Amino acid sequence: MSSLSKKVIFITGATRGIGREIALKCARDGAIIVITGKTEKAHATLPGTLSSVAEEVEAAGGIPFPIRLDVRNEQDIHYAVERVIEQFGGIDILINNASAIQLTPTEQTPMRRFDLMFDVNVRATFAMSQACLPHLVKAKNPHILTLSPPINLAPKWFRGHLAYTMSKYGMSMCTLGLAEEYKAQGVGVNSLWPKTIIATMAIKVHFPEEFWKHSRKPAIMADAAYGILTSDSKIHTGNFYIDEDFLRAQGVKDFSSYAVEEETDLLPDLFLGEDM
């Protein structure tokens, strides 16, 4: 396992939740963290801004490089990548974390929400990867890590939220295709998904309050991500990792500290439970 010291790590949607947690985990190694998002001023209900996470990254031992980025905007993407290259000379890791969610049936899904999910989830994952790959192929041990689920075509995963499922599977298809396309260049392209619900703002906004108590903290995803990003990119590619399963394979046995409330039954994630 290698260190992430001085590695340039570009994270989309890094101002809160899992993206922020991964940023802080990597910062503790002394990594250069490209913090991106749209939140520059404190939101009334949503915690985290570019500047607040930059301060946290620096306090954790990392080098913050905050950039306002709308991942739906191709010009924004290329401008952000160019700024990073000008400042640091390369990119070692891309984390496609930004995501939009709406769990509604077909007739209750406005096309503007459909477009948002496909723009932020599928299009941005493809566009960010496309923009970073010319630099990743020059890096030592380069990785793309996308937060998306394993592809399972069982109909139950589409029922009730067809648009969202298609958009998340679109992200996973990027992993599948890019891993094969860039295997020869040594770029490790993988997906990571939680075994249980993770306590993020998406859970707070889109699910009943009780779900939060039966969730795990984002730290489990950050720890799993760290393990993936410090692995050999030439060997570890094309995988759809599940956080708990990955960490168990690394020797972790006690997961109690990850629970929001210890000794509480955990709820399985949307794409991994028995049924919906």
C-alpha cells in the first residue's frame, strides 16, 4: 500500500458528505486535494462550503485547492482541469462523487429532474474522466474512482425510480468501459458503493428521519476509498467494490464505530437490499 502524499486528487462534490470525508482522509496523508462544488457561501440547511472544507483539509495536513465547479458545464470542467495542471503539473486521481438523486416513479419524475440526474451522474462522470485521462495516463499509479453501484439488471432495482437507477448505472458503465479501455495504460478504474445506507444529506432529505439512525457514517466509504486509491492501479481495475466487503478483505473485523447509533440494525443500501 502506497502513500497519497503530494498526490493530486480531484474530487467532484467535495463540500459535504462522502466527498468531504474522502477529501479529509486523503489529506491526512499530505495529499493535494482539489475541492470542487458549487457552494461558496454557507447554506441555510446544508453544511459545507468550498472554503470550510479547504480549511479542514489544511488542518488535516493536506494541501487544499478549492475550485467552484458546475459539473454540468463542459467549459467549467476544462477550466478547472487546466487550473490544476497549471498549478501542480498533473493529476493522479479522479473521484467522481457528485451525484443527483430523485426516487420517484416514472409519471412523477419531471423531465428537468431526469435531465439533472443524467447531467450530473452520467454526463459529468464521462466528461470529468475524459478531461482528466490525458493527465492520468502520465501519472504513477493513477486511479479513477466513481461512486456508483454494481450493475444488476433485476427489475426490482428499476421499479419506482427508473430514472435514478438508469443514471447511476450509467456511471457504473463508465467504470466498466474505461477500465477496459485504459487497462493497457495502467489506469485503475473502479466503482465503490456502500453496503448500508450512509448518513448523508441525501438520506436526511429524501428518506424518513428513522433511516438516519440506521445508517453508517461516511467514514466507512472514505476508509474503503483510501484502500482502493493506494492499491496498484495496474492490478486493481474494473471492480465494483462494496465498502464493508472491501475492508473485510483488508483485515477489518470491527465495524461498530461506523454506525451512527451503535447496536442499531443497519439498513441495506438501495441497490443491495433484498427488495424495495
